[in-house]
Amino acid sequence: MAASRPAAISPADASGVAKFIASEACKRVALLTGAGVSVAAGIPDFRSPGGMYATLPSGRITCSERERAMFKQEPMYVVDKGVFTNNAFPYLEVRRPFILGSIQRKWKPTVAHWFARLLHEHGKLVSVYTQNIDGLDYHVGLPDEYIVPVHGSIGRVQCEACGALHDAAEFAKKVETNIKDIYDMDPNAPAESTEIPCDKCRKPQVKPSTVLFGSSLPALFFDKTERELPSLDLLIIAGTSLQVSPANGVAAQVDCPRVLVNRDAVGQDLGLRFAD
């Protein structure tokens, strides 16, 4: 457990947190969540050891040799804005199983997602600031205005070039038929990838509305943090390494107790202090 005001939660353990949340002193709660809250749903993790980036089969990606060398040096270049603008295939091939699984609802919300719904039902939830792009936060009946998709969402599809929106289910069908499977999971996948052009501008720049590296975060994130963080009674940080900026800054911008629910102790550089 970690809290910026240890005296506000006593005892500084799960029972103390539950008691504080149920009390009249706790009226406004926000969550900052990461990949850890979705791992139990079976969703592949991208950044951890053994995750999709660490095991990236760069030799099978449809790309130039220069791009391949970039991916070997830093796998996260597959979701770089400059790379996607020139060649959409690395993004679509690497995330093919994730795109299909998310849009086709292969994975179900975990207890962490339902906990946010419970807070909402009790009138205590302010927002869920999710760093996840899997869209599971939208599958528990939370009104959209309570969800802040910091890095975008797989469930919304648009053209990166012109901004035109596309039907997610139709896009998933095109990914199935046009994008090859570099992980050998789908025997019906095509042998080679072919472009998926935008219905409006005809450029092959259609993708889920996830934030590419080198792009700005949604304005909603900055608007909500400015308005909501100063008045929180509790911030729950769950399943995140707190390494990705500026989302990790949420942990440092509040003046209230902060509770960390995580496999590892993180955030010391952001001011989190841990009880014994």
C-alpha cells in the first residue's frame, strides 16, 4: 500500500482502504489503471518481459530493412507515428490478434473493471484514467463520460490521415482478410498483407484510435486532470509501472491519499511512500 497521507487511511492495509472508501470522508475517487488490470482477462501484455514487444518476430513483418533494424533495436517503433504514416503494415500485423480479440470481444472485464462500476453505483467514482487500449472499461456499463482512454481505444476506428470514422466490426473483417498473421495463430489468414484504404480519402491509414508514439494525447486527458485531480479524496493506482509519461504524472498531481495495487512497488520517484 502507498499513500501520500498515511494518517488518512488506518490501518494502512486493504481493510483500512475499504473502510475509508465506505466512509463519508471519501466522496470522490479516481482510478489510474494499466495493463495489470487486464492481464487476468487473458489479454497479451506488450511491455513486460515475455510480452508482445519482447517476443516481436521482426523478421516476419512487412517492412523495409531499415524499418526492420529499427524494430530490432526498439520494438515499440512498430507503433511510431512516422513509421505508420509511411507503412501501416507493422502496426496492423503486430496488433492483429489484439485488434481482432478486442473488437470481437474475446476478452471479458476483470474484477478491477467491475470495481470501477461498483464505485460508480455508490456515487463515488470521478473517472477511470486508463492507459489500456483494450476497451474493457466500456464493457461494464460505465457511462462513457467516466472513462478517460489516455492512450486511445481499440474499439474506435478512424483514419489517421483524414480523421474519418469507420465501423469497428467492418474494420475487424478487413483485418482478418487483408493482414497476415505473423504469430501463426490463424490458419485462415492471408499469406501477405494488402492495404486497407480509407473509405473517404482512400489512404491506407485506417487503424484503431490508439495514440501512436510521437502523437499528442487526447485533449480530454488534460482537461479532466486539470478539473478533477485537485478535488479527489482518493486515487487508486492499479496494474501500472508508472513509467509512461504524462499518464504517470497523475500520481504526482493529487493532494489526497494514493493507494497502489500492484505486483511491484513503483512510483517512489513520484512521491509514493509505502507502509510497512
